[in-house]
Amino acid sequence: MKFTQKDEYTVDVDTVFKAFTDPDFLTARSEAIGARNISVETSEDNGTITVTVTREMPSDAPSKLKKFIPAWSKAVQTEVWKGSPGGPYMGKAKVDPEGVPVSIESRMKLSAKDGGSLMQIQTEVKSGIPFVGGALANFVGETAQKTLAAEYEYNKANIGK
């Protein structure tokens, strides 16, 4: 499953990027969307910033997928960002849901737009499991879309405040 999301912000690109790499902001956002057991780590090396968010998210998987997806699913999301003040900032993300046979990868671009900023995210979710792989990838993809939408609402309400 592939999907694209475009998020617009009324604050400048550097303010948004600062929030996206701030462990306190990311922890509060994860709590606000229902995650538990949250850990956020950041590091910087030669202008590349790596953000790793580990958290458990609730899942309401359909019965045919419950053996693949537990009620609470632990995932490690690693984002690698490059850019400079004023943007654009380019990023790649990989999400590893523990024990769930899917791969989730995204490409991200955060750029200035009309006095604010624009975040573009392209995501692909894949599963190689025979027979149910497509349904599994679709469920995880739809869940990822809902999570990104909830994060965006939190971001709009809290970045730059």
C-alpha cells in the first residue's frame, strides 16, 4: 500500500523542524495520540539528525489479522533528516513494528511555503506473507494514515505555541 500526505503549517519551516526533532515535543505528541511506553532519542552527526521513537500503540486488528498484530504493538520509528536553516529539510523514515511482518518506509520533505511550511510524506507499507499479506499491509497502512492524521492535528495545535 502506498499513500501520500501533505501537511500545511502556518509557522516557519525551522520552527516545525525544531519540533520534529525535540524529544519532549515528540513524547508529548505520542502520549496525546494514545501511545504508551514512549522513548525518544536524537543524535546529530555532520549535519544529519537521527530521531528514534520507540512506543507502543493500541491496535484493533480484524479477527483474521489478530495473530499477526497484538492489541498493543511496539514499534521503533527511525527518522534521518538533512537540511539547513530555511529548509528544505529532507528525511527518510523506517518503522519497525515488533513481531508484525510488514515493512514501512517513508520519504519526507519539509519546506517553506507562503510564510508557513509544508510537510510532504510518501509512505509505502509492504508485507510478504502469503494470502493475508495484502490485507495486513492495507490494515497497517490505514492505521499509519490515521496516526499521521492525529499527529498532524496535534502538531497544528502545538507547534509554535
